[in-house]
Amino acid sequence: MSHKPGSSTTEVRAWLHAAHRGLCEHADVLDNLNVFPVADADTGANLSVTVGYAAEAADLIEGKDVGELLTYAGQAALEQARGNSGVLAAVALTAMGGAVQGSVRLTAAQLKDAFTAAQVRCSSALTDPVPGTLISVLQAAGETPVPETAAEGSNQQLVDWLDLVLAACTRAVIDTVGQLPVLAERGTVDSGALGMLVLLTALRAELGGSENFVDPVPDVIRHHTHPVGQSADELQEGYEVMGTMDLSALDAAELRHELDDAGSSVIVSAVGEHEEGYTWRVHVHVTDPGTALDLMRARGKARNVTVTTLAAEPR
């Protein structure tokens, strides 16, 4: 953990590694909370693995451009992302990087814009975004005003703002209990939203310094979750299909429409641009994985393809 505030590539790398450690620490709790969009008990595993790829990639890129580092880390994570939550976390990192491209040091105002970009990008990646998920947490971060308690652009202003962000995002996580019927029925917070709070807590710790820092995650877990192993949700049927494809924007849009007709929880998000079009990460839940794979093959060649059952492992 940093002892003084800072926001260079050094602190951003440290953030990604701290976020990975935090997600690994809370993976069982996040898995147990996982009931939306399906109760497949893998949000913790998916987020920790995906952010782990981002942290590894961040160590490989040189230079002092924070935006370049976040974009590279996000794209690397998106290529290997696991599950809805993993894809959205990687999309968020990529969008944040694009918003602060060219910066060697982050300010509160820049990070505010970065979180707004992340929320917009994640929402656009989904066919039907709803409140009560990690997108709500990103929105809360982007809507937090920058305080005038310290010099504009200073590290102290960054610390003050990050404290406000963490408070707003903690409230946003707790509010998810009443935003989705399945969460209201269980009386628990959304798994992906809590996972995003773990990410933001690590951000506050690494960029804001250790002084006067209190981690809100344990208190949320204590009061708004069930102990691991006490979920009574029925096992889900179907499969999660994921893959990476090189497609034109038109083909990606048409594939998204076709997958919407074939299944649910569709995400088609651009990883990056190349000479002949874009690279896309594709995600869908379907009853028959062959249906989704056939639709993908009809549009082009898919790589990094995974087919995973949505049935949660017995606890």
C-alpha cells in the first residue's frame, strides 16, 4: 500500500495488483452472492482471474502514460475475460484508459471523466443494462463532484475526492438490494457491484495513501450478505459461451442481434482496432452452446473460445 498520495503509472500498477489480491480474498463471498443475471456462483472467480490478467499486462508496458497503461491492461484482460462481470471490468479499464490517454499523472477531474466513460462504455456493451449492478457503482463514481477543499489538480484534492467516491459507491452497492427483485428477495447486494467496490477500495488505498483510510468492504459483507455456503438458489440450466473475434462494426452489430434472439446476457464489446476492422469479445448465455458457436462461425473465426455450464458447483 502507498504511504503517500500519488497517481503515476507506479501507483496504477500497484492498484491493479491490489485489486487482484482483494478480489481473490473475497472470491468465495462474491461467488456465493452471484444470482444475477444467473446464479452460476462464479463472479468472484471471474473477476479475480480477469483483473489478474490486467495486472500482469500492466507490468509489461513501459513508459509514463497512465492512459496507455490502463488501455493496454484492459485490452489484455478483455481478450481473456471470464463471465459477465469479468468482461465489464475489462471494458471499464479500457474505457478509463482511453479517457485519460496522454496523462502521466491522474487528477480527480480526470478520474471522474474516466469513470463516466467506463459507465457509458459498459452500458453500451450490454443489450439491456439495468440498475443494481456494477454499472450503478461506476455511475456513482462518475457522478461524484470534485470537492474544492484543496488546490485544483492536487494530490490532496484527489484523496478528498476518492474518499467521497468510496462513500458514494458503498451506498450504491447497498442500494442494489432493492433495485433487482432477485436481490430484494434474498436481502443481499449484487455480486458484481460488490466486486467493483473491491476494485475501487484498492484504488483509494493505492492512489490516496494509507492515512485515515477505512476499507468499507468488510462492513458491507457483514451486514448485506449471507455467509458462504448458505445460498439456497436453484441450479441454473444452460451454458456461457465466450470468444474473441475480428469483425467489422456491421458484422458485430448483426452478431449481437442474432445472439439476442438465441440467448441472453449478450455482450459484444470492442477490444481494439486493426486495419481490417475491430477485435471483439463476445459473450452469451444459451441453452444449446452449438447455436451460439454456429452463429459466431458464420461471421468469422473465433479464438479464446470457452463453453462453461451455468450450473453452480455444489457447495
